[in-house]
Amino acid sequence: MWFQKKQNKKQYDRNEYDPVIRSSICTGEQAVGFRNKQTKKFEEVMLIKSKRDMEQFLKEYHLLEEDIKKEW
């Protein structure tokens, strides 16, 4: 009871943000985050180094891979 780990449920406003993968053309480095629909500003959440990282992101934000747009 006293020392239980808190579970953080991460959420984002679906009406205000789109989930996006940003990929570098030169290096192939990928970062995943959210882009504001109004300002088009990208907020990086994490760097994708492996498939496991992507799975973790999808699980944390309750998304499907089809929901995420990819941009270069």
C-alpha cells in the first residue's frame, strides 16, 4: 500500500494532436511523437531504436500502427 508503484496512463488529445513518426532520409533515424494539428509543431516522445521501442510507444498511448503517419 505505501510503496506501490504508480501506473502512469499516458494520454494525448486526439482532437489536437496526430501521432507521427519522423524519419531522417540520410541516417534512417526515427523518432515518434505528436504533431499539433493547428501549429504543425512536432513534440518528440521517444527515439525508435528497435521494434520493441515502437511496441512500447503503441502500448503506452493505446494506438495501432496504422494510426501513425510517417513523415520525412
